[in-house]
Amino acid sequence: MYQYTEQDKAFVQARVDEFADQVARYNEGMLDEDEFKQLRLRNGLYYQRHAYMLRVAIPYGVLSSKQLHQLAHIASTYDKDYGHFTTRQNIQYNWPDLQDVPKILQSLADVEMHAIQTSGNCIRNTTTDPLAGATADEIEDPRPWCELIRQWSTLHPEFNWLPRKFKIAVTGSRNDRAAVQVHDIGLRLIKNKDNETGFEVLVGGGLGRTPHIGSVIRDFLPSADLLTYLNAILRVYNQAGRRDNLYKARIKILVSAMGIDAFRTAVETEWASSKNEDDTFSEETINALKAQFPLAPKLNGATDQPPAEIFSHPLFNQWYKSNTREHLDTNRRIVFISLKSPFAPAGDITSEQMHTVADLAEEFSLSEIRSTHEQNLVLPHVPVSELFRLWKALNGKRLATANIGKLSDMIVCPGLDFCSLANAGTISIYDQINARFDNLDFQYELGDISIKISGCMNACGHHHVGDIGILGVEKSGEEWYQLTLGGHAGNKAALGKRLGKAIPKVAVADAIESILNTFIRERIENETFNATFERVGIAPFKETVYATAA
């Protein structure tokens, strides 16, 4: 895990002091609303439907136990005793008082955290695989490269006021768990024919009201050229991206308008003329960052056999199969902690639960926690021999829902309950679906399936890339919902296809049931939902859903 230098600490502390002064000047009437808005957004502070919302950066989703304890303290002291994990691997507080925000930022700085560049038209939090450094399908740990990008992009003088927000994702695994194809820039660590490590570079991906799958702009970029090539892409976008229309300002619109070949030519031309100017780094620099992310120490004398309790405790067995994954070290397992249960909105976690997870990470996972873009948490390095004790502790705090990858493991944006941009509620739809499909045995029969729910066209719930996507829309003051099917965010990313006309709020669970019944009827053996959908197409699903609705 990256540790702040004295320079890092001084930089973050200076920003805390600066914002405290800005809040004081705003309260004294020395800054008007528009002036203060730009300043607060630079520190992750939004104004939502009912209150301020503070978004805290969790760089590439990595947290220490100490940091999670502090996030719990902030939730209990300055908010309504909970936090909300987002699809950007960050955490949000939905109810802070403006006067308390400088205190919150100070509490974050005390544990090497901040909220810088979690909003605004800048390079946002770089995201990655939550299993990085722990999984056997990895070519190279992407976290040092994410940290390099974080240091390069933070307050970059040229790219601190882009046409629109900008998101970068990095994966080091053969199985993409970072959704690199739906980011402004996606980076995939690969080996070339000479066994050299570099990056496949994708550009122009993104969701929102005009979703696009990213295009490959470079098949292989030597890793030493990473920052200079990113600089070239950002420079072309910054100069040519639209600033006259908020909805057409993302890089995906520019790439689509120019075409990938013309955009590639522009980037390569810029790169050829500028790659020796700046944004270079030495081999010593990246090696020093890699040293900050060592492998988990090999366990000696431990067992690599599944815990004996899986044969005597059916619920533990279910959780073990659903919520744990293979680790590089066969004596360890990667553990997912589901933040999807009938007891709270998706991604929400109480301060008590945060303290529990932090304590368990310290005891069982080398004091390390990961956040995921599916709004869950991960303990990446748990000894196999300790899994049963861990499960019992999680179960006692309602954190052992055995549903990772299953129907109830939904991605859900905050929707109309919080967001001023939303057209419809999402949490109520999440509750409606949970109530209808509360049988985990049925969910296991379905296999892995993703439901993703957004409250508006901005697609913060990633509905475009769900097996089943649900988009809230407003019609004459009422909440309606459009459904899409067949989306996917992994290696072969695809945008879901619209099923048909929107359905009323009360009918969403009925429609989901019709879709699932059609899937069960049409699938062959253990086919996934996406495989069945690709084979049979949308017609049988559409016929069933709208016949039922009629």
C-alpha cells in the first residue's frame, strides 16, 4: 500500500487549510454562490437534493484498517452514521454540514486521505481490479501504475480544467474486473511477442446518455511511455473536445465524431512532438512504487484444503462458494463482503460495520481492505484456516450475505432519494426486487447474473452494462422504468439492448420475473444469462414481458 511522503502530507494539509479559509469567506459573504461552487467541487463537495454530499477518494480502491476506522468515525461524528460506497471505488457521505466539512477533510488528512479531484472537470480517481496483487490470472499488479497516474494527474496544470470529467481504469489481469472498455481511457497490462510488459490502450469508452464501448488506440504501448502517451491523448482532447455543450463534451463524443483512425493520428502526431518534453519517469521511480505493493507473505505450515466446517455448516458452505475466490497463495482466500442485503440500500455501510470490517482486516487480512466498483468490499489475503471465524464475525454484523455475483448483488445509484439530477427512485426498486427474489437457492439456480439500476440518463448505476439494466425515467411527474438486456462490462464488453417501452414502477419486479422465467425456459444446461441472450435474441424476452404487462 502506498505511504504518503512528507511532501504528500504537506500538500494535502495545505488543501485542507485552504478550503477551511474558503468556507469561512463564503460564510462571511466574501464569496458568492457561483464562486464557492467551483471551489467546493474541487474538494469533492456537491449540493444534492436535500443536503451537501462529500465524495472521498479511495485511490484504486485500497484502504488500510486505520483509514476505514477513520471513515467510520467521520460517519458517526459528522453524518447519519453510515457511508455509501460508489461504483468509482470511493465513499460518499450524504449529510455533512458545511461547517463540518473542513473538520472532515482534516480527519481524512490525518490518515493520508482526501477528497481532491473527486468532482469537477478533471481526471478523477483511477480505478482498478479489486483483486490486484492477490489473483493468479494477473500479468502484473496494476496498483503501482495507478499510483503513478494519481501522482501525475493530481492538479496537473494542463489538465485541471478539461471539457468534462475524465476517468481512467487499469487492469493487470486476463479477466477484466475493472471495466476498462467503458472508461475515457482504459489500460490493459499485456505482454508482447518478446515477453515485454506494456499496455493495450483503449479510448472513448463511457456510459451516460450516449454510451460507447472504447476503441483500441494502441495495441502495445511500452510501459516506460505511459505518461507521455496519456499526456498526448489528454492534450488532443483538451484542445479539440467540445466546451459549448455539456452533453457532448466527453472524449467519447470527440472520438466518435473524428473516428478512431483520425483520433489516433492526432494523438500519435502530438505524441511524436511532445513525448520528450515532460511527463517522463525513471525506472527507479516505478520500481520504488512497486516496492510499496509487496505480495502477501507466503503462509508456511498452513492448510490449503477447504475449511472442514463447509461440510457441517450449510450457510458457511454457501458463503464460501459465493463470496470467496482463489488467491495466489493456496493457503489464503480472497473474501468479498457483500454490501447488498435487504437491510440497507446497496453500497451503504454503518459506522459500526466499518469498525468491524477494519478490525477483521487487521486480524485476518494484513490490515488491507479493497472497495469494488460493484459497491462491495474485499479482504484480499485471508488464511483459509481462519475463514470460518471470519464468517461468524461477519454474520453477526449482517455482512455475510452470500450473494456475490447473484441477482441480489445489484449495482444501484442513490437515485431520487438523494440526487438532484435523478428522474426516478432506485432504492425502492432495489427493495422491490429483493422482496420478490429473497430465496438465495433460486438465485444460485440462476447462476451469476447482474442487475444494474440508474435513476437517470447519467448512468451512475451502469445500467447499460448489466445483464438486466433498469433506467428510471419521468413521465408526467410519475416514475417509469426502461429495461435493457444483454449488457456486459468484462472482457467482451457490450451495451444492453432496449427491451421496449417503459413500464410503471409497480410492475418492475413482475417484469424481472418474466425475464427470468424466459431465461430459465430458453437456456441450455448451465448457460449464463448473457450466453442465452446472445443465442436467442431479445424477441422471446420482449414477448413475455409485454404479454404479462398487457
